[in-house]
Amino acid sequence: MTEQYQETLLLVDDNPNNLQVLYQTLEGKGYKLLIAKNGTDALNIIEKVHPSLILLDIMMPGMDGYEVCKNIKSQSNLSDISIIFLSALDDVKDKVKGFSVGAVDYISKPFQADEVIARVETHIRIRQLEHSLEKKNKQLEEDNALILDSMGEGLLGIDKQGLITFINTAGTKITGWQESELSGKDFHNILMHSNAQGQRNPLEQNKVYHSLQDQLERHTDEDIFWKKTGESFPVEYTVSAIEGEIDRSSVCVVFKNIAQRKEQEQALNHALETVEQLKEKLQQENTLLIAESSYLQSEIRSEQNFGDIIGESTALKKVLDEVMQVAPTDTTVLINGESGTGKESMARAVHQFSQRKDRPLIKVNCAAIPESLVESELFGHVKGAFTSAISDRTGHFELADKGTIFLDEIAELSMEVQVKLLRVLQEQEIQRVGSGELIKVDVRIIAATNQSLQEMVEKGLFRMDLYYRLNVFPVIMPALRDRKSDIPLLLAKFIANFSNKLNKTLIGVSDESMALLMDYNWPGNIRELQNVIERSAILSRSEIIEVDDALIPINIDKEKKLSESASAKTSEQYKTLAENEKQYIIKILEDFNWQVGGRKGVAEILDIPSSTLRSRMKKLGIARPE
């Protein structure tokens, strides 16, 4: 943390596991962490401690998160606390309700560490900047008050004989004379006895004297007065008759120390410039907040130099070798593989060995975001963009600026969002929902899917141009059935983790269990293996784990047959990429009556120039039927 003081965070959730995950995620980030298991406990803590930010679960027994938030925001001394809702609810109405009661943001469950850290750091930093500006403004107001006091004009009353009748406080400060010392004294002799060269000032040249004679107002910017100390100072003064007096020969002299005034004006201008600079800095820091915050990066802890990627099999080594080659570049990577093969871990490895390793790695699960919120989540929105947009929201791409964004389950994006994602890849700029401003971002993209994007392109479910943009460097994750030699290494890792987590002494699996695990084809891959070992570890009554074959849901012989059947397929069953592209283009041309160019033509739909489409048609041998 860059601040001198420690921010306090309150974590509120009725689920102990959720609290543990949040605590471990934020531990060591420089915060003071407090926890509460329900809304009542949270309010009791807030009465004693004023937290900077609250991570607040919505669905809790008794008092839910909405009620807690309303209670806090209704109290003026607590209204500055930032509240982020924790929610497993995907209904837009729930999100709208959360913002309407005063939340500044929300984090979806299950928690992603990068997301939690990024959101918390963003709102803490914004809060610190706002408080810093408030403090500066308050200091400036105090300074201005002092400046204005010191800039008060001197006032002198002079009667028809030229004797001083009164002087105000500002006048005494300027001249150094007290009123008692000046009262009844000759103005000309005590304040204007000589000129700048030390010569006697002729009375007939004194503008005050002339005003006493004819009662006309006079002004000068070039004259001098003398202080009690014997020093002269340049003055600007105006002399005029005192209104309402019976004896109109009396005058009032309003004077200023020119040199002091200029210094004070310069100080005031400098202070105002400082405020403007602070405001501009706040705006810039809010916009580039995450790009400047390297501590938002979630470090990958090294084990065999690839974090939680475990294995020595040929299939895995081949993929890791490819990753080591592409990681140092900024090339877009598309990771394809079955569910549970470790696509996210591979994405982390790409980031870890890239030039961006000290910047954020932001994960986005495209399948977990409601359709209506996808654009807002990815690109952000501005206040008022839609009903529930009561404040600006930073999107995932801005959070990942200068770093990496991992788009998991990218096949789940709608065609509309695909178009906007394509623009980001092409132009490296985003546009928040509801804003016309284009924001430049520098983001390396890693995408992952367990589906065949090529088949989705053929079916018209995924844009061909986006597919080509993403598939620059494809990485195919091997299934666990193709790297069974890694199972013993994976088991050792899982057993060590569960031994610590469950506080049990576990050293391995029995020979019979190992044989069972090696024979199974693991359709759920590494995730399924981990789940089986966790259940077995919980049930184990000894140091050696016995895996019950009932925990493996599919018959091994059936799995072997399925595997053999899959491996029996040949390349003859598949079309070439060019054949697929030709078929796709012909289908769209037929659907749009072979209109190549123009508005709503096929070239516009494919988001390519019509000349490029015609050239491609010629190369692929596509011609309109007679």
C-alpha cells in the first residue's frame, strides 16, 4: 500500500468457507481485516470501528445484505463507507436493487482472487484520492481565509486639518502603527513625510490634501507610505469624502501595500493551480488506476516453474514447450481442451512467463455473466448509462490494462458482444456503455473454450473473423486419459493439499486404488481426479487412502470402449479449413441473395472490405449460380 495508514476492511458472510476464501485472498495486502458472520454482528462492529470498505454478502439469514446496507447509508457518519456486494444471484433486478441501496460495486460468486483484489484495490484507491482531495481543499480554504485577511485594505480617516481620526486593523498591520499612536497625528508628516528618494513631499502634490479642499475622489497607483520601522512601501490608494458627515471636509483613504498584494495574489493563484492539478491528477488516476497498481497482480507460486501445472508426460511437455515459446510475446493465445484439463492454469503460466508478469492478470468467466451485463462487465459503464448505473464502473479490460485478460468459456459470448470484442482486438480501444469516449488499452488476450470454435463458425454461432483473431496461437490441452503417467504426480500434490486442509496425516493411496485410478479414463479430467481424491481423503481412516470404486461413476470397461472408438476415427472424417470457409461463405451469400457489397451486404456482415470478400470468393472458387 502506498498510503501511510492502514485501511480497514470488513468481510461479512454467513458461510465460513466464503469468509476463509476472502480472508486468504486479501491477507498480506496491507489491510486490517475484520469478519462478521451476519448482519447484526456487522452493525455491532461498525459502531466501534469505522471501516473503509465492506464486502457484504446479500443472502444471509435474519438481516440480509440490502437491510445492512440501508442501515449503514442512513447514518450520516457512516455514509462514506464503500460497500461491495457479494452475490451468487445473476438476476439483473438483484444487481439494480444493490446499487439503489448504496453499493458501489458487486463481486459474483464463486470468488475469483484476481477479481476480488482488483475491485477492492480500485475502490480503496478512489476513496483515498477523494479524501486526499477533500483534505487539500480544506487546507486551501483555510489558506485562502488567511490570505483574504492579510489582503484586507487599510482604512484611514482624516479630518479637514489633515489629522488622522481612525485607522482599521488591516491598516495597523500594513503600517506597523497602532491606532493610539496615529490618532490626532498629521497624516502628511507621519505617513508621507518624504518620497522614495528621501526628499520632503510637497503638500501641494499630495492628492489627499487636494481632496480635503474640493471633496473630489482621487486615485493613485504610484505613491509610498512609511512604516513605523522607517521603511517605505509602495501603495495604491483612493481618497474620497466621508458620506454622511456634517463636516464634508473629512476624507477616507483606502490603501493597499502593492508589493504585498502581488505576493498574495501569486500565492492564491499558485494555490488555485495546485487544486486544479490535484483534480486533474485524480481524474487521471481514476482512469488509469489499475494500470498504475502493480500490486493488483496475483502472483503464481512456482512449483516446477509452472505453478499448479503438474506432470512429466510427453503430451504435457509438448504443450509447456509451446507455452514457453509464445509467452514472452504479446501474441493472442487460444487454449482449447476438455473441461477440467487445466486451461486456467495454463493461462496463468502464459502470463507468468510474459513481459507482463508484474501487471494484472484478470480472469473473466464469460459463461457466468448474465447476457444483459456482459458488455458492462467487459468494457465498463458510465453513470446513467442504464437504470442501475448509479456510478461509473471500470470494466475488466480497463482493469487488465498493461496486463493480461483471460477470457474463459469464450464460446458463450453473444454475436453482438463478439463484434465489440473484435474491435478491441483490432483497435486496442474500448468504449464504456453509455459513453462516446474511446479509451486506449494495452491488453494481451488469452481465450479458452471446451468447444470447437471452428464447428461453431460453420453453424453460424461464432464469427469467423473473431475466430481467426483469437486462433493466432492455438494451445491444445491434453486430456488426462492421454497423460496417465502424470496421475501419480497429481495424486502426490492433491494428497499433500488435503492432508493440510483436513488436518489429517495422509501419505498416499493403496496399490489397488492406484491401479483403479490408472485404469479409469477420467472424462472429467484433473478436476474429477481431484474431487475423487478429496472425497476419499475425507472418508479415509488411515494414512493410506483407499479409493472406493463406487466413487468412480462410469464403468471402466465402457470407458475403454469409448476411448478406443474415439481413437479409431481418421482424418478422412474431417474437412479442411478452406472447405469449411468456402461452405460458410456460400451459406451467407445464399441467405442474403448473393449481395456482396453495400449496406447489409455479406462483406458488412463479415466485417471485411467487399474487395477482400470478392478476392476470397475467387480464390475459393465461389461463383453465383446461373
